[in-house]
Amino acid sequence: MKNKNNQPHYQFRRIIVLSVFALVISGLFYRALDMQVINQAFFQQQGDARHIRTVPISAHRGDIYDRNGEPLAISTPVDSVWVNPKEFSEFKSISQLANILNLNSAHLKNKLHKHAAKEFVYIRRQVSPGIGAQIKALGIKGVYLRREYKRYYPTGEVASHVLGFANVDDQGQEGLELAYNDWLTGEAGAKKVIRDRKGQAVDDVERIRPAQPGRPIYLSLDRRIQYLAYSALKAAVKQNKAIAGSAVVLNVHTGEVLAMVNQPSFNANDRSQLRPGVYRNRSVTDVFEPGSTMKPFTIAAALETGKWHPTDNVHTSPGHYKVQGSTIKDMKDYGKLNLGEIILKSSNVGVSKVALSIGQEQQLEMYTKLGFGFDTGSGFPGERSGNLRTSNVSDFERATMSFGYSLSVTPLQLARAYAALAANGVIYPVTFLKREDETQGEKIMSADTAKKVRRMMERVVSVEGTAKKASIANYSVAGKTGTVHKFISGGYADDRYLSVFAGMVPASNPQLVMIVMLNEPRNGEHFGGQVAAPVFSKVMSGALRLLDIEPDNLEYVQAGKKGKNA
């Protein structure tokens, strides 16, 4: 039987318990109301702050193509591994992480301790997606992947000096990668993602801003001709034990650079090869005295005055000529030579007398119109303008300029000047980009003068000339050799040379111009006609056929065959 005296006490306790429950339920209800209605935005923000992150969306760099749409530089997706040291606590996993990334585990541990106060530390940039997948599978808290793009150059070292390279952050550092960096660089996007308790992104929430890829560019280069030039120059440098070499091919009527190569070269896909002395583009940054390849321009200046004609003679005996106390020499006494024979025999005495006969203004004005002393305007980073004095020039300097000393040029400048002779006296702006529209050139000499000089230069590539090795079957060739004593401290070296050949094809209606320069050939032969001319022949014979340029010298070949059969 229950004690009636305990009834009120029991009722009181019951009321207390029910009141507590009611208060708890009221509190929970209020809390839910506060979180879901009154302060919903605040609590949503706090939740997002813990689980939603805004992350960048990488934008790939614009691709670079040759004139025919063949890829020269492309961006491939890769992953970069980074760590938030404040979240990272699984130091027992460091060895496993380091092993996958081919890193020293002790060095990695020290790096994370050193940057413990930071929230972002790269531990390996641009790993393959396969390695990225292995890192993700580890599921280590505080270790993340960031999608990036790595630059890849399909042609390796074949076009490396023209293309240059981009750094690990996808920014152009050299060459056309630098020149057109603003055009090629994409704009990164952004998105919100949900992260799990380990910090890994598990779902996309919102795309804030889409990534804008960089714009592609189409170069004037023809990858096929580029390869021909690269392989021929590399073989010539090796065969002749030269210390360096350069070659440039231009389209005569557009100023487009179809090929530009240098030796030694480098492969931008291997960053260990990126050394300043190797990756500079010698064809636009290095200057040299062009030697006898200047003689056709001096003769052109004389013809333009109207005072000289191709058949006019110059007395070069006894093979030397004194100007202002200094002596200019030929290899031997050539006696009486007309203008064409001066180019054929490469007479320094003859061309000096012609130059001094026409006056300073006419001579230097021609050189200036041809672009000497100015960069070509190609826009290539670091392009040099060479050197051409136009004031206070002595007669002796004028004489030496006439045969390619006392001035300096780049291979690209020299190619552009020869293209003016090939284009009937019109000089075109140089470009590394494919021209979609017809461009206007500048008339710097008469077509008659240009044609007369070309005919003189054809004899240089004949059996009687110095550049027989530049000849091409079924095509006529016009060109000029140059063998230049290198300038060293204290004067010119007697046994160190620059070997040059400049030529154009087909000579009857030129379409292509090529300059070849070998620096210090040291294997016995050093004349331009011996070491540089064969490079021209190999490259141009292939290029003419690739571009389907019609032969212009079939009659000569057929006549030769008839004579052989007779």
C-alpha cells in the first residue's frame, strides 16, 4: 500500500522532470528555428566555410602551329601536388608520399616543418595524371592536387630557337613564346567545391567563372622545311667541326620566315638543357661581318646611279689597291674585270673601285634601304640591328664596306636584303606569323637592276664560279659566297673564319631565299662555297619539291643528257 504522504513529493518530481524536458525541447526548437530561419544565412556561411572552397580552374595556354596546321607547341593536362602544413599530420605517410614523387623523405619532412605556418606549399609540380591518381588514392589529409598544364614541343630541338619556351607557370620566357605571351596566355577560372573531412574535393557546387584558354597562333614556319634546314645544318656543323651555325629561309614575296635554325640547339622538353648560351636565337641576336655577300649590293648601288653598266670594265691589276695608306688585296691579279666578273671572281679591288666611284651618298643609301643598321621589325625578342655607320665614313671604310667589312648584320637581316634582289627590288616586312592577306613592300631599286645583279650571281653557282656545290638539279640558282676573317682582340685572325652562302631559287623567278653561316669550320675546308653552299643545295632541293615549285632549268638538263649520249 502506497504511502499517501509521498504522493505530493512524487507529483513535484514529475513536474520538474517534465518541465526540464519541455525546456530542452523548447531550446532545441528555438535552436532549429534560429538556424533554419532567423540566422539561416549566417549558419549557411559557417557551414560553407568549413566544407566549401573556391578553387581556381586552370586555363591552358594557346597552342602554336606551323603554317600548315602542324602542332609546334601544345599544352597537356598534368597535376601539381601541394600540401597545407596546418592540416597535414600524417607524418607516418611521408615515406610513401615521397616514394611516389621520387623525393627524399627526410627533405620533404623538413620542408613541411619549415613551412608549418603556411597554408600552401608545392611539393612537386607538373606530375603525370597517373602519379596524381596514386597520390589521390593515398587519401592523406592536407595533401591536394591542382590541375595545371605543361608545355610540350613535338618537334623537340628542331624549332626550339624560334619557339623559345614557357616556364613551369606557363609564362613565355624566350622566343615567340615570350613575344606572343599575352596572346597565348589563358585566363584562369574559378569554381566552388565541397570537401570531405580529409579535405578532398568530392563535388562541384558552382562554377563562378569559366576558364578562358589562350588563343592559338599560326606561324609562317613550314615544319617540313624547318626539319630539312635543321638536319642539313647540324650535319654540316658536325662534318666541318664548326663551333656554331645559322640558317634562314624566307618567302621572297611575303617576307615570311619559312625556316630558321641554329647550332648548337636544345630541347625545351628537357629543362636541364635551358642554359642562356644555348637557347639564344643566333639568327636574330648574333651579328657578323658579311664579307663578300655584300658585293652584289654594292654593284646594285652602282647600277642604280646610271653611271655603270654590267659590261663596264675595272682594272684590278696588280691585285692590290691602296686607299688612304691601307692596302686592299685580291687573292691574285685578275686584271680587267667587268661588273659581273667582279662578283664571279669576288674581287675586293674591283668592288672597292666601283664603290669609291659612285660617291658616299649613293653607296650608303643603298645599304640603308636594304635594312642594314636597323632591325627587321620581326618583333622577335632580343633582335639586333647590326651596325652601319652613315656619317664620318672614311674612303677606306667605304671600300671595306663594299666587300662586307666595317659593318655587321644578322643572318635574318642578310636574308631580307637578298630577298629584295629576288623580288625585283621590293623589300617586304619580315614576319614569323602566317600572312593571310597580301602585304605591300617598299620599292628600293629598279627591277632592271635587280635582274641584272641576279644574272651576275647565277655565274657564281656555275662551273666557273665559287659556289658550284650550291647547284640544284633542274633549277637555276643565283647566289654569292662569303669567307670572312673573324675579328678578334687586336685585329682579324688569319686562321679563323666565318663561311657564308646567300642564294635564291629559281633564279629566273625567285621564290625562296636562304642564308647559311658556319662559324669557324675547323676540318680543313673553310670557304663559303665549300662548307655553306652544300647546306643551301640540300635544303632548297627538298623545299622546291615540297612546295611544288616548277623547275626552270630543264633545257640544260636535257641538253646535258643528249651530249652524254652522243
